[in-house]
Amino acid sequence: MRQRALIIFGVAVSLALLAYTLRDVSVAELLEHLGHANLWLLLAATAAATLTFALRAIRWRILLLPVAGELSFRSRFATVCIGFMANNVVGARVGEFARGYSLTRIEPVGLSPVIASLVVERLLDGIVTVGLLIPAYLVIGPERLASAGPLVEILTGFLIIVGIGIVVASAMVWLPGRLLALADKLTTRLPEKFTERLIGVLESFIDGLGVLRKWRILVAAFLWSVVVWVWNAFSFYLGLLAFDIVEPGFTGSMLLQSIISLFVAIPSTPGFFGPFEFGARVCLELYGIDPSLIVSFAASYHILTFLPVTLIGIWYMRALGIKRSDITNRGEAAES
């Protein structure tokens, strides 16, 4: 029920953002820009974006080592694709659970530590994407940023959220005894069987966050996170070049992916249609680019990079015998 309400809310948000993004865009101009786009550069951008999922699978190995040991690349890549496919097709942010659950179906590993490794991964993603904003800010300059309205405040809020996540995760790692004692105290009136299960899940989750204590692993995962996001920015850069959008350059591509990452984090339709295009317009208008050109680029890049990982994820899901109901039903139960 809660998941259905979230989907309905997400659809409303997506439609509102799409309407705002397309408010003064001419369909004729949009199609004209699309007709002049460099197809080879668009395909190269799509290939580069798809390779990002292989890089994510490589990074995930580092985060899983302390809790799951050595797992095959195929298992990690398959479940990464399933997770992103689930976000693209099912929505409601079930991708993280789908990724963790799928891995437990093909490897002897518990769900709680796997989900914990994904929490660490998301924290690293937040730190790196915020960090990559710095060179873009320096290049754009304060005058252009001042013309962006509330964008700077929104990005500042995103930074605060990442900071809170780091503080909470650190408390789980460095003060596990106090946290477990608090959880035990808060659940005294609940059924004993439920309490035992909850505490067990929490203990496994905290163990999964133990990677935060291992500095070598954490540094290696952070460096791989930089590789993932810089490479992803490169795919955006190729996409911009396909539409002869030159001025933002590579630093602008880093800003673009960071802003889009921020907006696709809000509830939306499966595939993030609406927030993605809105984020692209908010960013690229800083460079004085025509709105119809921005939307033509954003829609083309979005659809082309949406398809490969979605199809690969569906293929792996069927090959592993995982049903959509397994992900949605179990995901809703886990959330509850």
C-alpha cells in the first residue's frame, strides 16, 4: 500500500517536472536538433554509460570482501544490472533491495550485510558527486551560479543530507553496543520473536558497515568511486558533443551528472523520466544553451542509456529465475 502511494506521488512529480521542462520547447526545434545529432557520438556515449555498470560491479567486490568474501564478477555484474533495471521498470526505489536480494539467490551471502555494503556505496557516491562539483563551481564562477536561483541552496541541502548519512553510519560502526542497547530498549513491548529477529538483522547490518573501519578497503572503494563517476561524466560529455554542445566542457559534464543525480533521487516514475530532463535543463541553462537543444540532448541520452542496462537486467533476471513479484513483494515486506 505504501509502495503504491509512493508510485502515485512519483508519477505526479514526474509529470509536473516534465511540464515545467517542456513549457517553452518547440517540438519542431526539438526534432530538428535530434536530426542534426552525431549518431556515432551518441552510441559511444551509450556504450560508455553502460560500461559504468561493470565498473560498479568491480567496486562492489571491494565492499563485499569483508562480509561475503570473494564473489564472481558475473554474479556482481548481473545483480547490479538487475538493481538498475528494477529502478527503471518497477520504480519506488526497489533497485537496491532487488540488487541485494538477487545476489543472495546466486551466492551464499546474507541480505543484511549486502544491503549494508550498498549503504556504504551510496555514501561514497554522495561524497564523490559532491566533490566533483568543486571544479565545476570554479569554472562557472559565482555570477552564473547566482543566476541559478535556488540551485545552490538545493545542492547545499544535498551536502547536508550526505553529511548526516556519514554521521549515522559512523555511529553504527563506532558505537554498535549503545545502538543495539537502545534498539533493545525501544522494542521491549514488542513480541519477543519479532524483537530477536529485528536485533539479529540490525547486528548483521552493523557488521556489514564494518568496512568503514578498514581504511585500506575504504580508500580503495573511494578511489573506484571516483573512477565510476568520472567515467560516467565522460559519457555525458560524449552525449553533449553529439549535439555540438561544447561550452560546458568536461567540468560542465561533471556538474551535469551531479545535478541530475540529485533530482533523480526524488520520488518519480520508473526510469526517472521528468527529474532527469529537469535536472539537465537547470544545469545547462547556466551556460545559456537553448532549451529545445537541452531537451533534445537530455531525452536522447536518457532513453539510449536507459535501454541497455534494462534489457541486460531483464535477461539476467529471467536466467536466474527471479520473478518481479519476488522483488516487489519482498521489498515491500523488508521496508515494513
